[in-house]
Amino acid sequence: MKIDNIKLKPGEREEKLKKIAEEKLHGKCAYLRILRKSLDARVKSDIRWVYSIEADRTVRGEQEKVFLQAKEKDRRVVVIGSGPAGLFCALRLIEHGFCPIVLERGGSVEERTEQNDRFFHGQPLDEDTNVQFGEGGAGTFSDGKLNTQTHTPLNRDVLDMFIRFGAPEEIAYLQKPHVGSDNLKNVVRNMRRHILHAGGEVHFHCRFEDIVFSGGRVVKAVARNTKTGERKDFTCDALVLAIGHSSRDTFRMLAEKGFAMEQREFAVGVRIEHLQEKINIAQYSAWHTLLPPADYKLVSHAGERSAFTFCMCPGGYVMPAASECGGVVTNGMSNYARDGRNANSALLVQIKKEDFDRGGVLDGAEFQRRIERAAFAAAGSSYAAPVQRAEDFLRQRKSVRFGEVLPTYAAGTCMCDINLLFPESVTSSLKAAISDMGKRLQGFDHPDALLTAPETRFSSPVRILRGENGESLSHAGVYPCGEGCGYSGGIMSSAADGLRVAEKIFEKYNA
């Protein structure tokens, strides 16, 4: 029996669900599964958790999914990148009988954690192992949100895989599931161990540098060990490009080889921080001590350009996310508990092709780079980030003190006028959005809200074109995949695209 629209008050225990199920079943409940759990906070005086459940008087077991084995499963498939797209592609290939080879320019998740900590405390940036590059991709050092705007049966497979490798089981039914950066590290490590145990390969510090074609098809991926400089060739029948949105050197190599590519519009802006307690009160009113840290999602059309919040991290931290020497980049993350003092979110403005198009397919990446380098120079060329109180930003004056919100950016901050880092169309739209969003979320426009700049890696500035069979339109045997190639945005949709590409490869070698 499926039972919908069960409402519990904040603080009520979920054991009550079983009692409700037994009333409906007219007997003892031996099986109960939560299908959906969401928070209805539309009426702040009557906030409720809303559940859908499945219940039965007899025990029910889970059926294991069976995957067909490819007829030509000895084909060599090389996957470039071990972010969500690359990992999930490799895992699905294994389920179909392949033994994929994963090449990752950065280090393992354990190495990344250590290297990032050194960088945050003043040591040199490693351009291959950082918040953007390395095992797990950029998503590993994020909130681990698994919400998505795309609707595909593959989303369920993604959630099941995450749970299989150690993510909390609640992500299967929460309206806004998240894993947390601390849990993601363990999940990613477990995925790597499974790939190796199943006969696949994972090569770290292995930067992809070239592709060799013969007879009109890919035959070899060329990589270089970033520690020793040694070149290594990997023969392959199929090559998956799960390279991530920050692989600008790879984009350039692919463009020089004549890959069918196109410019993509993207967004840039800042990270905005508030006290998490103030966000809780604004969203929940008197219920705030009984509920999880509150989030928000806002859009404004008050300015010249549309502005929106993205990747909101309750109880989180602003991350130093540079991947190129001489540039500052920010991102947001939070652990599973979301128990930090501040809330932060990207506050972004749409960038149009007319803003960056100079006739080259990589002009968008260069636009991003100019902002990152301007921020680096403005903050003293030390990877500290420019910061500014919201009130001072609105009045175009450099801040001289912090207010109630203190920065969480770990590599240091420098008070600057952020207006000087962006085109006027961006800064004017950010200002209009802050004031406009403050009308809908109390305190969003608080004078002490803190802006940290810049957020430039919202999405890939290029798309590598592919056909219905998943292959590049210009180079047979190459499969563009995930966020870096312009086919997803975030952990969930990137992982789903990895599964999608793996299925295309299976179809090809199972015909």
C-alpha cells in the first residue's frame, strides 16, 4: 500500500509512520519504506514534514538489477577524468562487463585533501591536484547536493549507486538530498576500490595531452605523469572525455585537433555569506531550532541581467578553488552536518556571447580567466580573495571592517572594491538582485552580508558536440561526457550523463 501526504510536526519521531501504516493496513506492518520526504514551510506558523510511504503486512526484499554483458566486452575503453561523469561511466561499464581504464590528472582523494590543506595555508598551488582537479572532481569539495532539474530514470540509478558506496540512505527519498563533502570523500574512495577490484584501472597524476587516430577512429590516448614527466600511451577502442569544466588546456588541445565545438554562455559573480541562524529564522520563524539548517533559492530580474543563487551551502564554507597559477576562484562546500556558522551561496549573473565572443571557441574561458587574474592582483597576488560588505559593495566603496559575518575563505581575504573586477553589466545586476532578493528573504540584503569574489566556474564555457550515438560529431570513437563537455550541470546530472554514455558504448559493442 502506498500512503501519501502524511504530515508530521517538526520534532515528531518517524516511528509514528509505522503506526499510521498499521491503521491503514488494519494489521501489523512488516515492511515500510519512505518514498518521499519534503518540508512544507509555506505557512511559517504551521510548518510540516510531508511523507509518502510504502507499507505492507509481509516482508518484501529488494530485487537486484541484472545487467547484460556486452558481446565485445574485451574492447578497451579509456575514461579521461574521475569526477562524477567519469566515475559513474566507469562503474556502469563494469556492470556491462568492460574493464575501463580511468586516467586522472590529479591525485587520489586522500592526496587532494592534504594538498588542499597545504594550499589553504600558504603553500604553492598544484595546478593538477586542487579543488577542481583530482579524484571525485570539483564536486568532492562541495555540499554534495544531488538535486537536479533533469528528469530521467537514470537519476534513480545514480542515487542507488551513491548509497551502495556509502552515501546516507536518506538521499533516496529526501526532496533535497545532499551527501556532504566529508561523506563524499569516503564514497569516492569506495568507488575507486570497486573499479580496481572488478579489473579496471585507475591512474592518478596522469594528465591527458593528446589523442592518436588511425583509419578515422581513435586508437590511443597519450598522457603524461605530472610527477615524473614520463609519457604513457593507452591504446583504446573508445575514449570518454569526462574532463570537467576547468580543463582549459584540454579544451585548447581538442580545438587544435579540429573537434566540433561551440561556445556556451555561462554565469559569473560572487559568493555571498550570511549568518546561518539568521537564514533559519527568516525561513522557519519560531520552528528554527527543530529543523535542519535552512537553504534558499532565489532569482531576480530587477537588473539589466537576470541574477540567481546557485549551490547554496547551509552551514558551509567558501572554498579557494583556483586551478591556474595567478588566478583566484571561489566555490562553496559544507559537510553533512551543515553545522558551520555561516550560510553561503553563489550569486551569479548571466554572461552572454556578446560579452566575450572575439571569434574563438575558447573566448569564454579567456573571459573567466581575466576576472580570476584581476581578483588575484587586487588581493595582493597571494591567492587571498577580494571581500566586501554588501552595504559597501552597493555604495561602491572599499570595506574597512567586517560586521557580524566573518569570512570562511581559508586562504585569506583582502578588502577590495569588487565592483572593479567585473563588467558594469554584472555589478549593476548584482546590486539590483541583492536589494530585490532582500524583499523576499529577510536579511539577504543585510549590510554585513559578505561578498567574496570571484565565482567563475559555474559551468563549462564550451560544448564538445556529440551525436545521438554519444560520439563526437567530428572524431569517431570519442565520447564527450558530463559538465566539462557541456552536457550537465552539477553532481547528479553529470553522474547520469556518465551512465548515459556508458550505455551508448555498451549498445555499440553489444550489437
